[in-house]
Amino acid sequence: QFLSVCAPLTQEHPEVLPFLSSRHARAHPEFLGSAEFRNILGRLLQRLRGRHCKVYVYINELCTVLKARALRRRLTLRAPTHPHRPGPSQCPHDPSQSPHGDSQCPHGPSQCPAVPSPRRDGSSDCPNGSSRPASDASPRDAAAPSARPGGSRRQIRYLENLLRVHAGEIRRLQERELDLQELDSEDSPYLQENRLKRRMMRIFRRLCQLKECSSLTGRVLEQRIRFRGTRYPEVNRRIERFINRPDVFPDYSDILREIRAASGRHGLGLGRRQMENMAQEAFREVGNRLQERRHLDLVYNFGSHLTDQYRPGQGTA
């Protein structure tokens, strides 16, 4: 049903639906049959029917969810085929190794235990040793997989319920009517909403850790910027690594510092004037790319549930 709604809206880009189908085929069968997937699909379908212009945003969000629940191949560890055979065990009071012989053993001949005689199967009679041969030891203990870090169903249900409570409280604050006195208050509904959203993001990240899935939401701000503005790959990699840090909007001095560091580390031999010109061009390109990404993120995510049903031509006089 979701594909049938998206088909007439994505005729300009026919490769989108096959890509979505491939993501669906790689997803885990248990997740595809779960109530969580049906709820996500129903919510996206409802939002898509109300706002057709954001069809690619909803498709990207669904692809992100399916990618996080994709089947992963795991390598099975195999046991070594030639285990080491243990040598003859050594008793701590071996009379044959005493420098003074049997008669001068500090424990006396009656208290010193006898030297264990190795058997043909490689085992030993020493009380400190193993009574079975080493070849009988199962190699499965070394290849046993470690316990997967994850939360219990009770913890996951608790955090999911906590997310719903926070979402309802945020919705109530958004629908609340305000006056001028509340706007000047230190505990205004806007500040309360901001605190709830920050707390909701922390709960969401913790929930993703317990579910062992990615915390990416498909926003444009989460997409990595590829920088190829100079003809030096070392400079491009360093600038790209710097501008993709979270909450970073570099200035000219930051770009110039990264170019100087790359030139000094890799021995590029760039002159001062050349680095300054390169920094100016790179700074303009980086600024345009970051500004474009923030603008697209604002266009895709701007709005409120209070205005989702509004249509400019359907207003009542």
C-alpha cells in the first residue's frame, strides 16, 4: 500500500522504488512481521497522504529504519585442528630433581609425593593435573560467542512508553495558548518544550543502544559532506574530517589552520600565499555546502502538527 501511494509521486526518479524494495528484502523477517514495523509504516503512510511534497523524505526515513534492521552475516569461529599435546606434568616435590637426592628432601621421603608416571594416552596421575587427556577437551569453549550487549524487553517497553509520554507532553505545550507574561518567564512553555525535546533525544539514543540499531533519523544534517575543493587529497581529507564534526561551522582561520597542518604533516611544500588563496576558495565552497545543507534540513523539517492540515487555497473567509 505504501508503494502504491509512492509510485505516482516518484515518476521523475524511477530508481527510488527498486532501492526501497531492495532494503525491504534485506530486512529481518521478524521485524517485518512485528507490530513496530506496522506502526512505523502506518504513521509514514498517514503523513504521506497529508503531505505529498515530502514523499522522498518519508521514503528516506523508511530506508533508514530498514537498514538498521537488516540481516547481518556473522563469521563462525572454527576450532584449531591440531591442539597442543601437554608434556609430562611436574610435581612440586620431585625427588629426582632435588639437588640433594631423596634422603635430603626437606619434606622427608614419607611426606614427599611420588613422581606421577605419564600414561600412554597423555594423561597424568598428578593430583594437580588433569585426569583426562587434553585431546578430550572440547574446543567449543574457545569458539563460544560472547553475550550480546542489549536490553531486556521490559527496559525497551519502559523507554518506548517514556517516549510516548514526552511526545504527548510536547504536543500539549505546543497547543497551549500563551500571554505576554509567560513569554518573559524563566519557565515558559517554550523552555519547557526545549528541555523535553533534549531529554527525549537522550531517551531515544539509549533506546537505540538497547535495540542495537542505528540512531540515524534520515535528516539532511546527518549526511556526510564530501569535499573535493583542492587538488591535494591530503588537504581534502583533513578539511572533510573537520567540517563533518557535529555542531561545527568553520571560519576562514579554521580552514587555513587545517591546510597548514596537512601541508606540514605530509610535506606538500605549500607557500604562505598559496595556502591563503587555497583557504579562501575552500572556505567559500565549505560555507555554501553547509548553508545549503542547513537550508534543506529546515525545509524538510519545518512546521508543526498544528499547521499540517492547512492548505493556502482552502481558508475560510
